[in-house]
Amino acid sequence: MKIIYITLLSLMFVCPVFAQQFQGENTDMSEMKAEFYLLKKSQNDSNKKLAEQIGKIAEITKHLQKTDGRLQEHSQILADSQVKITDVKDFANSQLNNFQQVLDVRSIVGIVTAAALLILALVSFQMIRQRMKKTTEQLAEQVRKTQESLDTESLAIDKKLLRILEQQMTAAEQLRNNAQPSQIATVPDHTLPLKVGEEMHRMKKRLDHMHEDTKGLNALKNSLTRLEEKLNESGYEINDLLGQSFVDGLTVQARFIPADNLNPGDRIITKVIRPQINYQGVLIQEAHIEVSIGE
């Protein structure tokens, strides 16, 4: 009985120990199974990637085989082309040699003929050039003589016109001096002085474009000076606006034209169509002008 009791007591102390040890071994086994599962999954992934890489390598190998085949075809085509080029080159050299032989025979005659034609062309060109130069000089001389003749005739006409205008001015002045005070008009008649002023302005413009050696030019300038002095003595003044800057407020009739040779904003009177004339300091005829405006 004691033995049975002792045995039961021993089992009571030993069983918990074995139970605890067995539980620990089960835990280790679970962990090993989890690690084995992870290792197997990793190996499966690796095998899958390896299979994909092997497939890609197979495709690349197949593509390389096709490319190698095409290279071989192109190499054969290139070899055939080189053979054809060699044949064409040989044929061209043969034809060139034949042409060279023919050229050697005819070269001397061709060179002599070409030289003769070139000399003939140069001589003909020189003769034509001299003839054209002579004709041009003759035409220029004829034009110059015609222009001088026209200028001389124009100066003679202007001189006669100035003499007539001067006589009219003198007659008008004598008539005014001999008139009775009751016969003198309150407002003077400016018709004749205005006509004289415009004719003088026209003549001055034409004289500016004549050569200094033109016959009768100085005599006409002196006549113009005398007539202008006579106008000034009568109280009239011709105001030349040419070359002056245009300012707002001028009593003129102006036409504006753009000009590239002026600075932006510049306004210069470049042409006077009708002069400005004053009588005793008072404007009696406004000027007609052209004004160039810089852009």
C-alpha cells in the first residue's frame, strides 16, 4: 500500500514536468514549421523568377539568332554590291581611257579653237565698249549743251520778265507819289508786289540748280537783288522759311511727309511752294510749304 501511495505521489510530481517539457517541444516545432513554410515560399518565388529569367534569355537568344541571320543576309548583299561596284569601276576606267585617247587626239585643235574664239570675243567686246562709251559721251555732251542752251534762254526770259516787273514797280511807285492825298486808297493794292515776290521766289529756286558758269547767271542774280531791295523799300518783305524748324502756330498751309533721314520728332521745312510775304511787318500772304517729319 505504501508502495502504491509513493508511486502515485511520484507521478503527481513528474507528470507536470513532462507536460511542461512536451509543451515547449510543441512550441519549437510550430516555429520550425513556420520557418520551413517561409523558406519554401521564398524558394518558390525564386524558382518562379528564375523561370521568368530563363524565358527572357530564351527570347533574347531567339532574337539574336534572327539578327545574326539578317546580318549574314546583309553581308552577302554587301559582298554582291562590292562585286558590282568593282565591275562598274572597271567599265568606267575603260571608258575613261578610251575618252582620254580621243581627247588627246583632238585636244590641240580644241584648245586652239577655244583660244581663237576667246580672243575674238574679247576684241569684239572691247570694240563695242569703246563705241558705247563714245556714244554715251556724245549723248552726255549733247544733253549738256541742250541744258546750257535751255538755261541761257530761261535766264534771258527771266531777265526780261524782271525788267518788266521792275518797270511796273517803278511806274506804280511814281503813280503813288504823284497821286493826290484824296486819290490814295486807304488799303493799298498788294497785287503787283505779291506777283513780283512769287516770281522772284520761283527764279531763285531755279537759279539754285544751275551751274555757276552758266552765261548770264550773275547778271540775273544782280537784277533779283535790285528788285528785292526795291520791294523792301516799299515795305514788302519775302520771308524764306526753307530749312527752318516747323513750330506749331505758324500761319502757313503745310503738308507733312515722313522722312527717314531725320531724328524722331524733328520737323523741318524742306520745300516752299509759295513764299510768305509781309507788308510793314504784317502778313499779307501765307506760305505753302512741305514739312519733313522724322520717324
